[in-house]
Amino acid sequence: METEEETREDLAAESAPTGPEPLAELQHAVRHGNTEAVSRILGGRPGLANAPSTRGGSLLLEAFEREADDIADLFVAARNDRGITELDIHEACAMGRAGIVQKRLTDDPLVFEEVGPTGFFPLHRAAYRGHVDAVSLLLQMGADPNARSQNGASLTPLHSAVAGAARFAVDETNGQSFRAVSERLIAAGADAELEMEGAWSAITAAERDNLHALLPVLRPAVDPSAPSNEDAATPLG
């Protein structure tokens, strides 16, 4: 069953002047996670590798937002086949392409203030995927570690890091990446007690999900007397 958001996006794709029919079909395939259809359409129409999403931004970015990384890979491959290597700041942060993030920041030192199509700043995207180098570059250029997403969730980048750790930290290496991201955010002034819509702070969310990699970083940020070792990384009673 479609969500209300997906139904609205289907209607938008049908009614908007989106160009050739394959574009609308491709947008629908991305929206519904149809990897086979995306592969078929891009195979026949590689020029759609930079196709726009009905929600704003690119279909590549939408695939990342929907956590359809296999579909995102198809867009990247199609772009590479056409010699297209450029990414915008949001795509680069979602993919962790630090070199391109640096280039975008060099071209426009305030590009980190650009709000994406679903209300997230570049720092949120890099933090959610645990991309340490991209997070560091954005913070060095002045990105706000407590910036609120411009949507109903009102997330901070630290919320994004916690959510990403819960979603993607499937092994110790990934866990350490999210820990490093959290460390950099906190060192830059991130507040682990700021609440998102729904009254969850980053620390309470991490405790709820028992995120062992992050708790030794978050707890001392809230309470300087709290231990910062692995033995302390258990839920508070």
C-alpha cells in the first residue's frame, strides 16, 4: 500500500510537465524501489542519468534518501558511462565524496547553507551516512553543528548521526565511523540534549537503540562526570 506521500508524488509525476514518458516512468521506479525498471530505463536512455526528482533535486539523491543504494549505484554508473563525474553538494555528502565536497566548498564557501529538497542541510546527509571526512570539511568551513532540518522532524546533525548508526552501523568499522562523526560534531559544539520533534534528543535516542559505539561519546557531552569508556556504553537504568 502506498503512503500518502508516495500517492502525492505519483500524482505530481503524472500531472507535471516532466518531459518524455521514460522520465515519468523512471521517477516512478525510483519512488517505488524498482531496481530492475531503473536498470532497464537507464540502459535504454542513459541521458536520464541526471534526471530530476519530482520532489526536487536529482533522482540519484532521491535514491539515497530512500536508502535504495543499489538504485543510486545504477545512476552513478550511468553517469560515469557518459563521463559525468560532477556531483552537487548534497549528492557528494550523501556519497561521502570528500574531494568533491572540498571542491564545492572552494567554489562556494557558503554552499553548506544550502537546504536540500527534503529539508536537510549537507551536514545532515554526511552525518547520517557516517562520512567523517565530509563532516569535518563542512564543520571547518563553518557549518552549524546544531542546524535544524527544515522539515517536520527538526533534526540536528547529531540526530542524523545517531539515526544513521542505528540504521547502517552493522559492523565495528561502520560503528567507529559514526562514533568519529559524533566526536567531531560535539567538538564543534553540537548539543546532545537538543530535542527533535517528538521530544527525542540524540542521547535518549542512542540509549533507546543501545548504540554502544556512540554512548561513550554522547554521555560525557551531557554529563562531564560520566565515564567515556566502553564499559559505560550500556543503557541507563
